[in-house]
Amino acid sequence: MEFSKVFFVHISLLITFGYLLNLIYKYLFYRTSTRNRMIASVVVFILAGWMTMFFGLQLTEDVLFDLRFIPVIIAALVYRRPLLLVVIGSGIGLARLAFGVNEAAFAGLINMTLLGAAAAVLVYYFEGSNFNFRTKALIAILVLNTLNILNIGIFGVIPFWAYLLHIAWITYPLGLLLTAMFVFIVRDFYLEQQRMADLHQMNILLRRQAKKLHRAKRDLEAKANEILKGSRYKSEFLANMSHELKTPLNSIILLSQMIRERSEVPEDEQSSAAKEESRYADIIYSAGNELLALINDILDLSKVEAGKMDIHLEHVPLVETMQLLYDQLAPVPAAKRLSFKLEIRPDVPDMLETDALRMNQILRNLLMNAFKFTEEGSVTLLVERTREQGNAYVVFTVKDTGIGIPQDKQEIIFEAFRQANGAINRNYGGTGLGLSISLQLARLLGGSLYLTSREKQGSAFTLRLPEQHEQQNPQLKGASDG
């Protein structure tokens, strides 16, 4: 019965020691290097063996009974270096001499050294096998417990048969049972240390990645600020340049118009010089107006990009406005012998709350593009009403039977100075600013502009504007309030 008490006391002691080791490792050991952790753990195993001897059962003046072999079994399942097991076994054996130098102490030294060597052989064997932890634990417990009993019986001071008959038959099954229990307790501790080590490494990696991301974010923000500054400077420069160019250009147009008016006499009464002068005046006037239109486009684009475009909301009579736009532009398709239709659905509202000037500017751009790129067939302006998510919208669709736009080019045509290809610019003229300005203006009005087209089968540009002011976006509302 005394042996059983010693076993349970020692198991409780080792569990407590293991818990304390867990705390020490968690808050101290894991911060050190791998080499230092290994040395510290070996010392701890030897110290655990010494503690079992310190609280051991003194059978006689020289004979000490304890569970010093358990740390060796645990070490056989923890370490991967066989030499460490020899060090731990020999260290615990030498610690036995601290309780007295006698025949029993030297027998204990031999026993623990042999157990350490046997554990080293098991570690070497385990490294070359595919055993799971349970199988390794079962082998280590059986082999080292059995070897411990044999060593004590052979090298101990108690006669072999007396030890087997009076002590071993009690201590051996208890040793197997309690060692197995302690091994699996320590296994959880070992797994916890592995999880802590993995988490520590993951934290280090995450901190490094966070620093890299922070630096990358800082660099991106700096570059974004530079790009925004550059864009703002460009827009301000274009706006200022456009204003400066318009002043002398208006003078040129005015003077050319005056020359044309002075030359307006019957051709049969004009001299050849006067005719030449009139022709030059027409060229100057036409070129000046084209250049003025280009400068106005650049000025509009720069205003939109700089956020300085003013939007003035008003109630626009929709049917009358569309009819006036149709009447103004009808001569353009008629000159090319194109069919031009205006279709207004019966359910469209009488009034549309928007900026009439900007809405007409968008529709003029779309219609003039349709006339330009349609050689034969028709151009149609369709006006209808739709509802989406409880909000009412007026939808303007400009359809043509022109050259169409390839699928892979439909995105870039809304970019400034971009057209589907260079041949379009050469054949039809233009700078590619009209659609970019129209898209920006549609967004300012709280709406959208999109395209559906197939090459050589025509295009359909759709402008969608909200019917009521409450549906406008914040940017539009601020502009209208200002």
C-alpha cells in the first residue's frame, strides 16, 4: 500500500511540476533561442528526476524508491536527438548520488544510464518508422518500465527474487498505468507548446507582412497624392489656357465675320481679289469656329475633372425641349440623306428636373456622333420612362445604323482623346472628347451613360437621368445649391 501512495504522490508531483514548467516555458523559454530552450529543457528533465527522488520512499537507510525513470520515458517521446536521452538518463543517475554515495546509489546511476541509452535507441528507431504517437508511447512505456524492473532486480541491493515477489508485482502494473496517464497529460502540454511556437512564428510573419503592407500603403498613398496633384494642375492649366485662347480666337472669328459681311455683294459684281478675300474669310471663320468648339470641349472636360462644373437645376418641359432639339439638328442628317426620327413614349413626364443646358449638350454630342458615323440608314432619338428600385428615370436612347464599335473598343471610347482606332480620326475627324465629356456630365446630373453596339450594325447610346431632384447624387446637389 505504501508503494501505491508513493506512485500517486509522485504522479501528482510531476503533474504539478509539468504545469509550472508550462507556465515558465510560456512566459520565458519561448523567447530564447532554440539552443537555449533545448539546454533548459534537458535541465528541467533532470531536475524532475531529482524531485521524485527528493520526495521518494526510503525503504532502508540506503535504498530509495521513486519514479525517477518517468522523465526518461517522456523525453523519449519529445526529443529527436538520441544523445540528449543519454544525457538526461546519466544526469538523473548522477543526481541520485546527491542523496548519499553508496552501493544503492551506484546501482541507481547504472540503472538510469542504461535507461537513457535504451531511450536513445528507441528514439533512433522511432525516427526511421511511421508509428503514430500512441504506438510510440505504448512501446516506450512497456520497454522502459520492463527494463527498469529488470535493472533494479539485477543491479539493486535487494535480492532479485525478493524484489520480484514483494515489490515488483505491485510497482510494475502501477508504473505502467500511471506512466501511461502522465504521458498523455504531457502530450497535451507538448502540443500546446507546439501550438504556441507556431502561433509565435505566425505572429512574427504577420507583423512583417503588416509592416510591408503599411509601407506599400504609404507609398501608394504618396503616389496617389502625386497623381491627384498632377491631375489637378493639368485641369487648372487647361482651364486657364482655354480661357486665354478664347479671347484672341473670338477676335479672329469676329473679324472674319466682318470681312464676310463686307464681301456679301453679287458674285458678278465682285472682282477676283474680292472673291479670293471672301473665300479666305469663310475658311478663317469655319476654322475659328471649329477651334472654338474644341477649346470649349477642353474647358468643359477640365472643369469636370477639377470639380468646378456648375449644374443649375430647373424644371425642363421635356416634349418641347426634345422637339426643339430635333428641329435644330434635322438639317444635318437631311444633308446626308439620312432618316432622322424622334419617338417620345406617352408615359414620359411633362417636366424633368435637371440642367437643360447640360442635358442638351449630352444629347447633341450623341446625335452629332450618330450623324457623323452613319453613311446610310437612320438615326433615332427615343425618349421613354422607366422605374428601378422605386425611383423614376427618363431614358434617352440614340440609335443609329452606322459603322458600330467592336466589343473590345467599347470601353476606351469614353476616355478623353480616345477613339476606336486611328482610322476613325482620319476618316471622320474629331478629338474623342465628346463622349468623355458626356459621360462626366451624365454623372454630374446623377445619371448614367452606356453603350450597346455591334461592329457594322450600328450603335445605341443610352442616357438615363433621374426624374426628381431627390434622386440626385451629393456632388450634383452641392453644385445646384451653390
